[in-house]
Amino acid sequence: MTIDMTRWSEAYLAELDRASLALSADRRAELREQISGHLAVEVAGARPDEQARDLLQRLGDPADLVAEATADQPAPADVSASAHPPRPPEALGPAPARLP
Amino acid sequence: MYDMEPDLAMNPADPAVADALDRLRRGAVEPCVLTLLISAPAYAHDIVRALSAIPGLVTSEGTAYPMLSRMRRAGLVQTHWQESPSGPPRRYYALTDEGSLAVAAFARAWPTFRHAADTIVRTPPRAEPADSVVPSPATTIPTTAQESR
């Protein structure tokens, strides 16, 4: 495991945390757990010549992961026509703890 | 005109190719995942690597995880944690009875669908003689009803 890979992984998870604010707390926590677990395995097994950016490129854009996580949900209603405005991010609870 | 051999050199960054792949994935990738689980439960990371090893099957490794979660919520798979000889416990995915039924139904339907699509796509459009009796599927002129859909 290289310092570079660990740093890139943490940056990726931070971006995922930002991108997933609109998910429900349980979906957000599950996605976080899955991706942090994946990164831990990948980083631990990375070849010496493997680049962090290649690993993260294979993983994909965090926004795409979030989009996939909501693929079974109906499209959000027109906010301007809604009587109930969307909850602020803080109402969704704190971001899951970071990897040790 | 249409080379139907797998194009391993295709460029998924091409927006048109990416869009076509995205449309094809819907409905086809989940049964592929279920098929991977027929023989035994599998560790999530191994499922993801198996899917990403085949070009074109998933958008990226990461998108396979929320797909697995969606299949669990749909009752097609169930998960359990298992101790690992190296590292933290691992989440394993296994077929439910509903998932087994779904993959069996897909296995029956897929050859028919694949053959039907191939019949259309594999036949390059070509000029038919004026006295041709039966046009090939690719050259069949759509009816007004089909066009209006």
C-alpha cells in the first residue's frame, strides 16, 4: 500500500460523501461501506507499478455510483411544484465514519 | 456492413457507443449477476471483478455495488457476513428462491431474444430484386402502426 494510493482513496471517498448527500441515510451508509471495502482490498493488493488514478478510474465517477443507487427510485418531482421542499443535507445525518 | 463478432477494441468513450451499451445493460446485467451466483454465494468484490473483466458489461466497477444493493432490496439476493482469513469480515451475496426463479426464467428467455435481435441486426440492408417474394426482416418496411409508436 502506498501513501499516494491511500491519499487518493480518501479523496475519492470524500467526493463520494459529497455526491451521495441526496441518498437516504441507509443507502448512503451501505454505498460508503461497499466502496471503502472495495478500495481497501484494491489498495492492499495493488501492484507496485499500479497507479492510484487507474484504480479510481476503474471504480468510476462517484456521481455515476449515486445515480445507480437511485435507479430503482422514481424521478424526483418538480421541486418548484412541490409542497414539501427537499430536506437539507444535515437532516440526512452525518457522513459515515472514514476508514481507519 | 455489420460485423457481429465481439468488438473488443470498441471505444466505450464514444458517446454513441456508451449510450447503446447503457440501453442494452438495462435488464440484462442483473440476470448475469444472478447467474454468477447459481453455483455458490460469492464475495462482493469477486462479483465486481468478474463483471468488470468482461468489456461492456458494467459502466464501471463501482456501479456494480449499488446494483447489488438494489437486487437485495428487490429480494433477488440475500447477504451474509463471513470472516476472512485476511482482513475484515466480507459481505457475501447468495441467490434467494425468488432470485433462482428469476435467473431460470431469464435463461429460458434470453436465447429467444438474442436470436430475434441477431436476426434483425445481422442481416445487412440490401437491395431486393423487384420480384422478391419474401423480404428479409431488415428490409421489411414498417407498417404505419409501427411507425406511429
